[in-house]
Amino acid sequence: MKEAQCSCGKLRALCEGEPAKVSICHCDACRRRTGSAFGIAAFYPRAAVRVEGERRAFTRDSDAGHAVTFHFCPDCGSTLYWEPSRKPDMIGVGIGAFADLDYPMPDQSVSDARRYGWIAFPDAMQRRE
């Protein structure tokens, strides 16, 4: 069981097993949400994730036009997990919320055309515009 938590620890996601996919995203919305150069999500089957604690939600469209609902802690404001409408059987959890420093490297780079030029990935990584 892997545990992810918000900055204050009041919102937690308990994830069973290994993620189905780890994805890094360079879209403008992910950069704004994280305040960083990209966002990184571990996608787990919905049945493998148990969420504990109070949360608030914000829904926006992805660059592809699909709704994504982000869940965050009402106390510290940390986004912990999200639900992409185009993959209703999956939940994305921000990998920075896990304490595990050996977390798997992302499988794919999404919105790769928006990636900052100084960010380099292995050639084998899948890239999606």
C-alpha cells in the first residue's frame, strides 16, 4: 500500500499495488496547477484507491476538451488526486505526494510540444503532443 498525502497530512490517498501508468504533463493548466514546469500523475484503477479526509473539488477541461476533476485539501490547498472523465475507471495521484523516493519514472510525456527546452528525458519515453 502506498500512501500519498497533502502538505498538512489531513487528506490522504491509499493506493494498492503499482500504478497502471505514470505520466508527466507539460500543458499550461498543469503548470499553473503545480506552479512548476510540469505535473506528474500516477494513474491507479479506481478500485485500488481509498481516499480519507475532507476535500474540495475543481473541474476544468483538459487541452483535449475532456473534463478533469481535481481534489484538494481545504486547509492547505494541496491538490492530491484527480479524476479524468475520459478514463472514469482511473484516478490520478500526484507523485510528489508520495514519500517513496523510488517511485517509478513516468512512462510518457504528455503535451510534450509545451515542454521547456531545458527538460530532457530518455529517448525511450513515449511522447504525446
